[in-house]
Amino acid sequence: MTSHQSTQTMKPATAAKKLGVYLEATPTEFQEGVVSRTELNALQADPPAWLRDLRRTGPHPRPVVASKLGVSIAGLARGGVTEPLTTEQIDALKQENPDWLQKERATQAEVRKETERIKARDAARAAERAGGDSTDS
């Protein structure tokens, strides 16, 4: 029996998200077509000039902007940043370092610290359970 493998395709929005770029800034051919898994892998392995430029200068989608600023996507919204930003605009925001950005960075640092604390606590509990199981025999 031969297996017929169909080509997996995705919408341009999904592919743009996986590539970390703002869909509206991509070439028209990319926005209007479908992207196969093979094409996506090729774009990731050997990005064309337009993709390298978008990744370098933007405009960047909100998750990328948030990451570059060290805040959450919700933090961006609280700070009034709702549109995609270019690398230049992100750098200017970092230089300006407004109060909202300082506050959101501090919040994000607390979230990371709490996540690490919970992870360490859960690992300790798991180790305790694993150690307790072997001595119960």
C-alpha cells in the first residue's frame, strides 16, 4: 500500500507569525498566496532579502516589539503601543525610557522571577516524591 502524503499549507498570516514578521509589510505575492511547510522551512533556512530586511528593520509585529522592549504584549497595550514599530522606533523608545516602559519591565522581571520560583518549587516537590517512592518499598 502506498501512502499519499498531501502537502501541508498555511495561510500567509500563520506563516508570517511563524517567521516573526508583520504580514502587511511582506511582499504582495506572500500575502496573497498559501505557504507550504516546505516553503516555510526554506524561508527559515535561507531567508530572502525581503525577509532579512523585515527582521532587521521592521516594522515588527507586537510579539517581537514586546520581546525587544522586554515587556509583555499586554504591557505594550497599557503603554499605548498598539501599532507595529520599526527597529528605529523601538531603539528610540529604549533611549527615551518612559515611565510606562520602566514599570512594565519591572513587572515582567517580577513575572519571570515568580515563574522561576514556581518551577524550582515544583522540581523540588517532584524530586521529593521520586525520593519518597523509592524508600517506601
